[in-house]
Amino acid sequence: MTAWQHARRKHANLRLIRDRHPPFRRAVAADVATALRCRGEGQGSGRPLDTVLEALRLMWTSDAFAALVAYRARAALQRRGVPVLPRLLHHVSMTLAQVCIGDPVLIHPGVYVPHGQIVVDGFTEVRSQSRLLPWTTLGLKEGNLIGPTIGEGVVIGTGARVLGPVHVGDGARVGANAVVVRDVPSGAVAVGVPAVVRSSSPAG
Ligand SMILES: CC(C)(COP(=O)(O)OP(=O)(O)OC[C@H]1O[C@@H](n2cnc3c(N)ncnc32)[C@H](O)[C@@H]1OP(=O)(O)O)[C@@H](O)C(=O)NCCC(=O)NCCS
């Protein structure tokens, strides 16, 4: 494949991802609900005005939440094909809390990033209810643009790296500082370098 064909294919794939970005309000409402649950602050009433007020409170008290909202705005603008502004919003996310999320990434609504300092890149997907603790990297192995798929309700511990086209199953936990280069079954706990599965729930 020529460099031009490669670039065209990458562009086509990016368009597919952009079409899948969640709408801004739905994504932020789900992020608010997940943040409240993870912080032990209840469920939220779900009423639109309460959700807006909770979002503002979380943005004020948590740089990382503000950075995530900037990312949501960026993704929604990319979905609409708006130029320039998404790049500015990326700088806002980086400046506020070092939240570095690449263009090919798909983050489903309702993800919790408590402190920032995360890198997510490549064709990587993070499903709802997952938590990305600080200093985590979800990214690529050399020579492959496909990154990890993180299932629902996964916890990625601080300092962990999940690299390459691996699948981390629903409800799995990746330990602090683990380096995951193989699939992790649902409900499992993976620790170490390279990460090994230490335990798996019967449901998994
Ligand atoms: C991996 C993890 C999810 C396991 O939690 P847990 O199920 O409660 O497990 P335990 O703490 O009982 O530990 C079980 C075993 O795994 C080991 N272990 C736990 N975490 C580990 C890690 N990150 N790396 C290597 N080994 C680890 C323990 O030493 C213990 O080993 P042993 O059975 O030989 O004594 C948890 O330890 C972890 O790393 N969570 C991430 C927390 C985090 O990132 N916090 C940052 C907040 S900002």
C-alpha cells in the first residue's frame, strides 16, 4: 500500500469513528452519573437542571472532569465536522489535567477519569462505566494502529499500560503499574509486567 492509500484509509476510518462519537449532552450526563457513583456521591436525580449543576460543580472541583468535558465537546464538534475548535479543546484538556486522547479513540458515555494524566491513542475503544486512574496509557504497539478495547466497568489502575489490539473484558481490573499485552477475561484481575491474570470471578 502506498503512503497516499494508507493516509486515505486512515482518514476513512477516522470518519467512521467520528460518526460514532456520542452527542455532547448525553455523554456529559452519563459522565456525571458515573463520577457521582464512583465518588460515592449518590446517583444524581437525572433531571436536566440538576445534571448541569452537578457537571459545573464537578468541573470546578476536579480538573480531570473539566478536561473530560472539554474532550466531550471536542468529540461532538468532530462528529459535526467543525474544524479548528476541536484542536483548541484538545489543548484545553491537556492544560487542565493532561488528558491526551487521540482522534481515532472512541470513549463511550459514562467514563470516570479521577485525576487526569492519561494517554489514550490509536483505534482504541473504552466502554461505559470504566475508570482510568492516573498515569495510565492505552495505546499502540509499533507497526499497528489498532489499540485496546476496554470493556464495560473496567478499572485501569494507576500507572498501568494496555498496549496493542488486546481486549480487556467487562468488569476486569488491571493492577497498578501492570503492562497488559494479552487479552484479559471478563471479571479478571491482571497484574505485573507483562501482566498475568491472577484471579477471575466465576461470572467472568
Ligand atoms: C490489582 C488490584 C485491583 C487487586 O486488588 P485486590 O483484588 O484487592 O487484591 P489484593 O490487594 O488482595 O492483592 C492480591 C494479590 O495481588 C498482589 N497485587 C495487588 N496489586 C498488585 C499490583 N498492582 N501489582 C502486582 N501485584 C499486585 C498482592 O500483593 C497480592 O499478592 P499475594 O496474593 O501474593 O499476597 C489492586 O491491587 C490495584 O492495583 N488497584 C489499582 C489501585 C490504583 O490504581 N489506585 C490509584 C488511585 S489514584
